Amino acid sequence: MAGFEPRVEYLESFRCPLGGLAAGKPRVLCHGAEIFVSTGSELVYVYDQEGRLLTAVYRFPGQVWHLELRALGRLLYVLCAQKGIYCLSLDQASRSVNRGDGDDRDSEDSEDGEPPCAVIPVHPDACLLPDDTLCAFTVVDDMLVTLAQGPALWRVQLSECPCPGEGARPGGHIGEVELSTSSPLAGAPGEPAAPRIFPVLCCASPPGSSALQTRTRGSRGFSLEQALFGLLFGVDASLLESPVILCGLPDGQLCCVVLKTLVTSRLSPGDPKALVKILHHLEEPVVLIGALKTESLPEDAEDTPPDCLVALGHGGRILAIKASWDKAGTLVPELQEYWLPGPVLCAACGGGGRVYHSTPSELCVVDLARGRAPEGGPGGLPSLLCPAGLGICSVVTLSVSSEVPEGGARLLALSARGRLMTCSLDLRSEMPCPTRAAMADTGQKIKELLSGIGTVSERVSSLKKAVDQRNKALTCLNEAMNVSCVLLAGREGARPISCTTTAAWSRLQPQDVLTATCRLENNSGLSLDRGWALCVQVLTAPASDPDAAGSATTYTVPVDRLGPGDRREVTLPLGPGEDGALDLPLTVSCALHYSLREVVGGALAPSESFTDPSLDECPSDVLPEQDGICLPLSEHTVDMLQCLRFPGLATPHTQAPGLLGPVSDSVDTFLGSLGPRSEPAGPASLRAKFLPPSVATIKVSAELLRAALGDSHAAGTSLGCATLQWLLAENTALDVVRARRLSSVQGVAPDGTDLHLTIREVTVTHLCTAGPMQTVEIQVESSSLSSLCSAHHAVIGRLQRMVVEHAAQSSSPPDLRVQYLRQIHINHETLLQEVRALRDRLCTEDEASSCGTAERLLQVYGQLRSPSLLLL
């Protein structure tokens, strides 16, 4: 900006580590023509501005954290990391260099390889105060004030400081006080560590105090006007004319301790906490505590002390405190907070109410003496600070060397690249301050920016929500893909995700209901979450009419969450229906269905608050028409043998609902108890009363059954008993049949009719040329043709599966009489022709003459159901 363009002059370059110097440790002090520079390493450089060359380099035992120079006696105090405070007499060090004691040479900063000056090693005996917990110090008169880092608290210590010409050891410990802290410190007990941001320690003195007479430019010490000094530190500090130690901690606290009360605390013990006063809390690390002159004063009042206390935080928050008059005419402290661009690397207070602060992007200056509103009156602080950039970046330490008489300023700065420079400023031009119209316009722009930020924030939130939905959908799809691969890869053997089905009768009024229980088990390492559902389809195909079209009913049960090792059971009704009929067999098919629309549909839908162009590229109609994938799990057939109930096998005390007969109505039970009733006249009852029961037989080779049953045909169990147990393996009465070793049983079909199942061993003599063959005859007998057909179909189905499973293992069949087999085939062909003829005749005859035809048709069917063939 106009008038503030600095004239920069580079004095010297110092070697710095890779990445540049870090803010906090480098220091620059100025005393006359000498500049003392520390880059944070073990070296302290002395630069002569008049000769424009390095005059000395001092090597200390550790990294240098802080410097202070006492003009009287030219004593340099240095704080070394985890070592303590060293005191170095510059006059004696110069004489030792002239005598040639400093034979070490510093070549790390020389560009041509020649050492520019001697390197003087500092002897460990120069350690004034050994303490590995010290983080900051300052020298006040003949006292040394230090700030030590404890495990949970900061500790301010006061020690005697040697006078010039005396020994390097301090006279002794005077007093100490602990400062409370609101956050844990960086160091651990027994293992002190360097804090990330160092605390600030300085001395504020009342007007006319001698504490500042020996201080150099750049040291942390200043005086304050009497009114502000009394308001801040109390009447005791003013009456005692005592310097006050100000502490700025890394947690943001701004504390003060009256020095003379700390000296006398050992003589009159009291509450130590009463010695510490918390002035303010910046809520961010304090990087600067200083004082400014903000009032316009005549030329003959140049020695007037500063009237404003300033504290600056690392994040850019600045606090200004000065004495002001309220409406009642009372002197009160006026506090004003401002916010500057951050983070602040370093800062310094200059003349004319100016504060110089450095950020990674620029070195700026703000003026607290300019821009005050007229209605603020004398003593007021500006309502707004306008930082002015100086065009210099990455300054890590700063010092105001002197004021130019014509109204300028001269700064000493060290850049992050290790370059020492002077910045000369012309401050005579007015610093531009915003007018009321500009401030109003700025306020309107800020409102517009905030509104735009709110819109962008809402859009970002919506986009984040959409991205989260898509990420969740992708995660679910990935899990679904893993489940699909597991199920499709394990077609043979035990599947990691399986579903088993069992059928059982349940007692529900007004009738018993056959139910199927499907148990879904997850033995894999995957989880079935949102989108998965268990689909169970029940398909009916009556055994009495295989050509008839069956009906299918599908049940869908959502799988809420099925983790590894979990199981879920679903019970579904199978029948009978409203007409009381139960069509057997039933096929229960179980499958896992994954809904793509449920999982992916929400992620592909546009957001509610806005329309995202990227979402328009993926409309929801990209989903397939079937809306998901289906993975078959199992297929189970429920036939007549599973549905039979055997009420005669259970004792009255142990009858289970699955073994009882059909439920009778309570009214029928009551009427039956009154006396005999008339028989029902239905076709099934008439057929059961007047016609003989229908019979179907199947003969199976005993050798085939023994091979198929294997271990189930245990010793002591006849082949007939083992065969009956094999047929009823999925019936609830299996345990009773096995316990009683039955080979014949009478059960009740779902429609209430009786069904006899008899297993006997017979000998076939006319089939094999080698002689008689041992066979097992399975006989099914029932007065209901529907029940007979269902049971016959169930037995045939089991035998077919058995033959298929053991066909490859069985030996070659025995020699058979082909002529006998041919004759049996001819007889069956004749019976089939007769069946076709009788069925055609039934279509043309009247009701009176069709009775004989129907009776003959039943006889032929009976002969077909009991063939002479043998299953080998």
C-alpha cells in the first residue's frame, strides 16, 4: 500500500534445516550496532551492522530457546533446551577470541568454504541455573525470573542474579508460585519435552521504574502508565511500585504475579494462589505480550509510558486493554478483542500504536492509534482493525530496532530461509480506514457471503448424503456379491448358508393344520443385512392326477440381520384349505432374494433439496426388471408318508398333537354322547362302507434294500422293520415305530380316512432262473383312492431315488426268465386296453347300467396296482 512499501536490505544468510526455520525458537536482539541472532540451533551469531560482517559465533551445549541481553556489563543470558540458563560476558569472550582461544571455526554459513569468524564454545561452567524444565525467563534488576514446565502445572520461580564481575552462580532461590492450567502439558514426569508453542514471559513496570534501564531493544519488558498499571494489577502493586511478571501460556491464559509479593511470600506464608491473577483467556496460545502508545501526544512528551496493553494469540485473536472513563466519570479498564489473519508466526510492538505480526503469507501491520470513531471519545479503542500488508512473507522472528525521526520505523527480521534483513518503513502517510458507507457495504457483502456459504453448505451436505448413500449401496452390493459367490460355488456338499424344511401337524381350531418350518442357518463369515429376504414357494401337484396344473403360493420374509452363526425359523401353513382337502405331494422351495431396488434405488434417486447433474446420469430405470437376484437354497417334498398320523401308537398320557386323529367338532362330540346317530351319506363314506379297500403293492429286491439301508439295518432288526422306518424317516412317529420295531402300521390320512402300511418279506419263485429270490413287499391299503394314490406315489418316489443313488454301486442283475417277463408285459397291456375301453363306455352309458362298468374298472385298477414285477 502507498506509503507502507518497505525498503528491504538483506544483511546475512544463515544455514537452516530442510523445510526452513520453525517459528517459536529463532530470536533476534539489537544493541547499538550489534545484532544477536539465534536460529534455534546451538549457535548464537553476533552481527556488526556498521562493518556488515559476523564478528563472533558462540556454540552452546544445547538448542537455544531464548536470548536476553543486559546492557550493563554486556551480559548475554541464553536458555538452552533441557539444560538451563547460561550467562556469557561478551567482553571477556571477545578478549578470549583476540588471544586465539576460539580455534574452532564456523564454516557452515560460509559460501566460499572459508570460515567467516571464530566459533567460541561456551563452557558448561557458564550455566547460571541448571534446570531441564525451564521454558522461558526474563531478567528484572538483579533477579532472574523463570517459567518451568511441570507435569500438570506451570511454575514461576524467582532467583538472585549475579552482578557484573561476580561469579556465574546465583545467590540463591527467592520464591516460586504455581500457575493453574486448563490443559495437559507436553512434558511427562521425568521426561521433559519441548512444548509445541513456547510460553511468553515478560515484565511490566510502573512509570519511572529502574527495571527497564538495563534492557535492550527486543527484550521482553515495558512500562505502563500509572492509571492502567493500577487498574490491571491492583493497589498493592502501585503502592509498592513493584514490577509485575506477565505470563502468556500455550492454553491461552494471561496471568500476572506481583514481583515484590513473590519476594516477601517466603517471609509471610499464605495462600500461593492469591499471588496469581488471571487477567484474560484468549482460548489460543499466546505469542506476544506488549505495550503501545495510542494517544496523540505533543513532541515534548516523548517519554510518556505506553497506555495500552496488547496480547496476541497464535490464531490471530488480539486483546487490547487501556484505561478509559465510563459515563459516571469512573476510571475503568476498556477491553477490546479483534481478529487478525492467522496463524501468527511472530509479532512485535512498535511506536505509534502499531503491532507488526507475521503469517506464512505476509508480514502485516495494524494501527491501534488510528481509525477511532469520534464518538468513542478520548481513551477509546478502534472498533475495527485493518491489517496492511508489507509484501514480506515467512518471517519467523521480528524485532523493532529503532524509530526513524521523520516518522518511519526500522524492523529486524529473520526469514524461514535463514536470511537476516532490515525493513525500513515510511509511516508518514495515513493508513486507509473504511468509511461508514464502506463499512455498511462491507456488512452487506458479508451477509451475501454468509448466505452463499449457507447455500454451499446445504449443497455440500446434500452431496455428502448422496455420496454416503452410494457408498452404503456399494458396500451392500459387495456383500451381496460375496454371498452369491459362496452359494454358487458350493453346489456340492454342505453349504455355508443352508435352509432345511420340516413338516408337522399343529392343533389349531377348528381343525388341524399342516405346517412347514423353514430354518435358515448362516455358517459363513458373511452377514445378511438390508435387502435380503427368504422366499418360500409352496407348489401343489396332486398325485392322483399328475397332468393337472398345480397352484403355487409364495411367501417372502425379510431377513432383518443374520450374522455369522445365527439362525432364523419361519413357520408357514400348508393346508388343508377351506374345502378341507390337502393336495399331496407339496414341493417347498426356499431361496434367498436380494432386492436391488431396496438397496440401490435410494442411492440412484435425486436428492430432495437439489438436482445433481451427476445423478441424472444414473436414473433408477437402470435396474433390471426383476428388481433383484434369487439364489436357490433347498427344495423339499412333503408327501403322504410325512403327513400320516398314527393315533393308535401313542398312549393316552403321551399323545402328542402330531399323533392325534382329526379334530371333531364339539357339537358332534356332544351329540355322539347322547346316542347312536345316522351315518353320513357322502361318497367317501359310502365307498368305505360298501366297497372293499383299495390295495397297492410294490415288490423290492431284499438285496437292494440291504445295500441301500446300510447301517440303519442294524442287527436284530428285521428287514421289514428297517424298511418301514426308512419310509417314515421324516414322520414324527418315527421314534415310536423304531422303539416298537413295527413292520405294519395303521395311520390316518389328512382327509381322515384310514391307511394301512404293511411290510413283509416274501419269496418270488418264477422270475429268476437260479431259483427263488428274497423280496420285500410294501403294501398300501386304504378305502380312499386319493389317499391310496398319494401314499403309493410317495413310496414310488423314495424307491426311485434309492435306485438312482445305488445304481452305480450295485452288481449286475441276476439272470431272469425273459418269457415270464414278456407274459407279464402282455397281461399289463391287456389290462390297459381294457381300462381305456371301460372309460369310453362310462361316457356313453346311462346311470343304471354304468354301475357294473365302474365296478369292473375298479377291479382292473386294483390288478394294475399290484403287478407281478420286481424292483431290482
